[in-house]
Amino acid sequence: MSHQAAERRSAMAAAALGRSPSATYSANDTTLCAITGEILDISPHLIILETPEGVEKRLVMAPWTTAWRGSTTSPNDLPVGAQVILRTQRAGRVVDRIWADVTRVNGIILSINGGPKDRTVEVDCGPHRGRRTVSIPYQTSGRIQVRHPQFEPGYLFDVIGLREEGVVSARTPATSQPPYKATAIPPASRVYGSVPSRISGTATWYDAYFENGNRGAAYPMLEEADTGCADGGVSCAGLPYLAIGSLLYVRNVCTGRAAAVPIVECGCLTGKFCDRCVECGTSPRGRIVDLPPTTFVELGGDLTSGCFNARIGLG
């Protein structure tokens, strides 16, 4: 099923049930917006972007605005042409945070080449996202391997990286590597009685459709008949099966922000990560939803942290 068809199904279901298909709300008065685009010009007080739709936007830079491009940097040092996602406040007029040329690669290690300094890793990101090659510079390899001690084919891999001229350079680990091979995911905790209406775990983000402005979620437990994906239906979080087009009510328990997000893709790799998020307390084991970066940011997530402690409501 296409993303457009999933969105139509979600909208029809929302209309029938009298609810908004994608409303985002906040537990406080400060609304966060996420804006993506290419930098046309930047100064200490103003950033000018061209959005993917070709619209020019002029936004105010606050004295407290921070930026990341491979590492924390001054916003004034961001280059024209960088692809950015902005977190804004005050109805989208004031820039609070900038992530430039950021990417995330997670999946199963297929091969490792090079050494003893710079190396490259080929990663299987699942049937929907294909394979990606990641360069690991010597200066970042130490902290990545501390968090990924089983650095060999068959184990899971998850890093935040920088995209430059078509090359992905790993800069920081997005998670501590699970200790098992991708073929040996721990079984889900047994749920007795009815399925709970709220399930807690980890929310993460992906960038496979960053340029297309995709707003839907990837969810691990989908029927093969609904997705055409034989690798789905895996999770240690005790998740119920849902369908493409279903709505998930995702809440960031750290910020209190929440949104209704349609499921548009099978999170085939998402369910293989039986880890925890420790950004705000410690989440139960298991990744329960994979969000597009815009939704992740609007819910209060930090792209370079990679996760937040989440609770989802079903339907």
C-alpha cells in the first residue's frame, strides 16, 4: 500500500470516528514546529530557507539558538546549501535549534572494510529502506565501538551521521548495541487478558523519506498480507498487530507532547532493537514506533539523542 493510500485510509477512519487525523498538541503553551529546507542565507539574526515545496522562508535566529552539523557548532558556521531541520517556537517564527545535514543509519551489519583507522560499514536497513554504506572516521570510531562492542556482521548497528556530498559519516552512536544477533531477538513479554490500551517503550526517528516530507510512522507489528513484508511481526515489547493506515497516539512522556500519527510502513528493523531509552527516566525494553524527523522534533525529541521515552495509544 502506498503512503498516499495509507493517509486516505487514516483520514476516512478519522472522519467516521469524528477525530482529527494528525493533530498535535502540547502539555504547555509553547508550540514547537519543525521546518525542513536548504539554507539560502544565514546571519546572526536571520536564516533564509527554501523548503522542499520551493517556498522561501525567513526566520528569526534567537540569541540562544544552537546548531549541530556533525558536532555542536555555531549557527553562523553553517554553510549555505546545507539541508536542515529547524525546531521553532512562537508559531514557527523563532528558531530554537538547527540540525544540519543530519542522517541516521540503523540496521544489520553486513560487512566491515578498511582499518586500522578509517573504516566503512555496509548496513542492511531492511526491505523498505535498502542498504547503506557508512564511513566511520578514526576520530569517532572509539566512542562508536564503546557503544557497539559486537562490531561484526550479523549484529545490529545504529548511528547518527553527517551527510556530505553523498557520503554518510558516522559521528555518534544512537544507542547501545543490543548484545544479541539480529536473528536472536528476545521474545516478547507475555500479555495476559486483553491488550492494554496504552503501551510504553522507546520512540525513535528515521530519515528514509526526509526529503519527501513524509509524516507517517513505521510500526513493527504489521501483518505480512497488509505490507508484503515477510520480516515484520517482530517485537519484544508485547505489541498488538495493527494495519497500515491505523492511527497511533504517540506521547513523549518527558515533555507531555503528543500527536496522532498514521502508520505508513512496516518497522521491520525497529522491532529487532530490544533496547531502552534513558533520555528521561528509563523506558521499558523495546522500540514501539519509528517517527519521521519532523514529528519527532515537534514532540520534543532531540535528533542527536535519537530517542525518547514514549507511550502509545492504539486506535
